[in-house]
Amino acid sequence: MHDFGFAGDEICAYKISPCVHAAGMAAVLFGVMLFVMYGKLH
């Protein structure tokens, strides 16, 4: 059951498209960079 669920999540992720996942990672990295820059300025 657990393996099947994991495989289902993987298939779902591929259906949505890697671009969405890549955009999400980029948004997180961008947010971290903004946080660091804000910390340095203040």
C-alpha cells in the first residue's frame, strides 16, 4: 500500500509537469535570498 501510494505521488507529480515543481523550488530559493538580503540591509 505504501509503495503504491508513493508511486501514485510520483505519477501525479509528472502529470502536473516538472515546470511547476521547478517554479516552486525557484520561488523558495528566491524567498530565502530575499530574507538573507533583508537581514543584511537591516
